[in-house]
Amino acid sequence: MAKKRTYRHEESSPWLFGSGSIREFLPTAESHRSEPRAKRKRPFILETALERHLLFSHDSVQSSMRLDDPDALTCEYTRRMMAFLLFNPDPREILMIGLGGGSLAKFCYRHLRDSCMTAVEIDADVIALRDEFCLPFDDERFRVVHADGARYLADRDEKLDVILVDAFDHEGVAPTLASSEFYRHAAARLSEQGVLVMNLSGEPTRYDAHLQRIYDAFGDRAALVPVCRGENELMFAFKRDVPFESEELKLLASTLECTLSLDFPRYRNLLASALRAEAPAA
């Protein structure tokens, strides 16, 4: 269980989400050792009557949680990332790179009872806020690891069924997660039915480089799928060809929609369109 964080200060905040309060925290001992203070943007919490949000700056929300339903997926991009279940509905091993407020971790822990999950987070200050966002305790199915996600993946030997990447610096995807080496390691560690899903944010002109590197690692089994209002895009990559038009996949999408209350038929259509529209560079 994470230690209760010490407040640096708390103040009223009328901006962004309406009336609410900001809570900042003293840094952890681990964050003092990991990086000079002047270069760090430490997480803080903005809380309203209905939601709790994790932020690193006043113009970018990293994670959101409904106070009346902490396990719900409040952000559209997190709901669409769950489309990995269309291609591996019973994943055994899930790796999450980037913890944030733990939205995906909590949802998967609640609904995927036969899955084991590891969430890797490089920022000790983010991990120290896990109780604020109602994350489950570490147990035989779930654990949080304080490490660099790219290094953790490179050092891991066991096969993974799903890799979910949602980790950023102030410019977008962290550099170690945007390298050709990272994508090669991801392809090598995934099982034969494996799926990689990455949330991209930041400067859109950088996405082409990501896509070319992922094509190099996965062939043409990859595509970018936009999220509403163009705020970010999701990159999906597969270890095998996926029959998007099969009746079996359509039936699975309908079944998942009923069990998880997410729009899996629409996610399937979006992915099929994206894969038809995009082709690897010549």
C-alpha cells in the first residue's frame, strides 16, 4: 500500500472543470534521487464535485476518475484502447507502460479476472498517488513496478498477450518509447495473438515516424485510429493478420459490448477502416 502523501498546499481552482480544488504533494525520496528538481514537472490533483484529475500542467489532463465509480473509463481514448479484446478476448499477461491515474489498470483488474497485469511507471511521484486514484493493492494478479518501461520490456523474457502504452513527457510520447528498438522488443515479446496499443499525443507531425518504425517491426499489420476531436490518436499493431470482416469478430464485438458496455462494434469498424486506408511507406 502506498504511503499517504503529504500536501504541499491545497487551493481553490475555478478553471478548466469548474469549481474545484488543487492538491499538490511533497516529492518522494525516490523522485529526489531520480532527477534534478528543476527539470521535473510533478503531478498534482484537481478535484471537483464529481471527478478527480491527475495533471502535470494546467493545460493538460493526464487521467480522470469519477468519484462515484472509480473503475469507470472516463476518457474516450481509454475506452477505445480496450479494443484489444477484439483480438485477444482472454489475455493471460498484460503489460501497461505508464500508470497515470490507473484507469486502464483498474478497469482491466475489475473485468478481466483471469488476466495478470503489470503496470510500469517511471515517476515515483505518480506511483505514490495510487491510493488517491483507488488502485488495487499489489497481489497475484496485479502489481506496479517503478522502472523505465522500455528497459523493463527489453529485459522481460516471458511472452505478453497485450502491451498498452500510455506514457508521455512534455512533448509527447517519451523518447525511449518512440524508438525502433522499443517496437522491435514489443514485437518480439508479444505472443502469436498479441496486440500493441499506444496512445499518441503531442505534435501530430511526429506520428509518421512512429508509424514507419512500427511497420518495420510489425509489417503492415498496424494503423493509426483517431480519437474524438483529434486530441490524440491510437496506434494498434498485431502479430498476425486480423479478419476484420469475419462474422466471428462481429459477433465477438457485440458480445463484448453487452458485457463491458463499450462500443466494440464501432471500434472494430474504425480499426478496419484505418487498416484499409493506411499502407506502409514505399
